Amino acid sequence: MYTTTQFSIFMVNKPGVLAQVLGEFARAKLNIIAMTMMDSAEHGVMRVVFAAPRRAEELLSRLNMAHDKTDVLCIDLDNRAGALATVAEKLAKEHINIAYAYCTAGAKGGRTTGVLKVADVKKAMRILQKDSRKDSKSQPVVRRPRSSRR
């Protein structure tokens, strides 16, 4: 479990724009940890977590792409039914609001990353870490951000 920067990137909702943006990420060798895409009639919003947030911000600035940043909580989960529900229930019990959440697809029988925008990131981490010490089976795994692993 770790906190990281999520980018909300605002794009024109037209054919080819998403492909162009993803191509820029690929050329810059920016690995995407998790991503979700939303749309409206005028524009799309990509919420994305990168393995290298500083490099991502530099690229977005160079490309002059409108974006916002926010801190999110990333949780390593079992790729099984109910894993995210367990986390949501623990946070709800402690009155932590989840504004939104999304997960990576993960591999069958493998792990997945849950991305949560919560009202109080530090409190949420304390709650989930406390519960994971009580029973480590099928609980979130605490780990350092990928960008600091070298």
C-alpha cells in the first residue's frame, strides 16, 4: 500500500486522440500502473497512475496537455471476487469516504492494484495497515512506491 500521484488528463473527445496520447507515453517509456477513462460530449478525462510520476508530469507539460494532480491510495490486492469490497467495508466502518476507485485487470490468480481517492489518505492507510497486521491473509500488502525501488 502506498500513496502516489494520479494525473487527470483532459482531452478532446475525438477519434485518435487517446491513441496519440498513449503513443506519447509509450515513446517516453512511461509505464502505466492503472488507468480509467471517462467521457462527456465535449471532452474525455483520463485518470492515470504512472510508475514514474515526475517524468510523466514533465512529459505532460512538454506536450502542453491540461491536467490536474491528486494524491491517491494504491493497494495491492488479491485478484479475486470481494478483495476491493473488503477494503471498502473497512474504510466505511471508520467513516472514510471513497470518492472513486478503479483497479487494474490483474492476471488470473495473480495480484491487482486498487486505486482509491479517499477523503483522508493517512487515516485510510493506518486503518488498512492495522487490519493487515491482525490477519495478513488476503489483506493489502504494504510496499514502497515503484519510483523509489531501485
